[in-house]
Amino acid sequence: MAKTQSPCIGICTYRRPGPAGLHCIACSLTKTQKALAKQAKSKPAREAFIALVMAQQAAMGRYDHWREAYIARAAKKGRRAAKVVRRAG
């Protein structure tokens, strides 16, 4: 089975101020959160982390582009998009 895709969509520009410091303008992750995403190895841990990121995006606003970009990046890398993302559409 393919690994679940990270919430990162490959832009990594930390310029957006937010509740936890500077957030990426593309996916809303902070540098600390990106490091934590790499540590989430199990499927349930990755799914939960991505759900947390989606909640953060909803709270911050202006991340409507992320879902489509995330699914495209997962397909490009031959990985599975998280179930929580697939169901959100």
C-alpha cells in the first residue's frame, strides 16, 4: 500500500503570521509542524495530523487552493491522499 502524502505541497514559504508563528503560505504548516509531520509514521498518525492541518487552515482562512494541490501532488508522487482530504470534497 502506498504511503499517505505529507500535507506539504512543495512551496515552503513561511511568511504568513498566525497563532503559532510564521506559517507556510501554501499549506499553513509552521517549520515545527513540518518536522512533526515527518515523524508521523503510522497511517492513523498521518491521517490525524492532516486533519489537524485542515482545521488550522479553516481557522486561518485563505487555504482553499490546498486540497486540489495536495491531491495532485499525491498523485504525482504515486502516494495516497489522506482519507480525510478525499472525503472533504
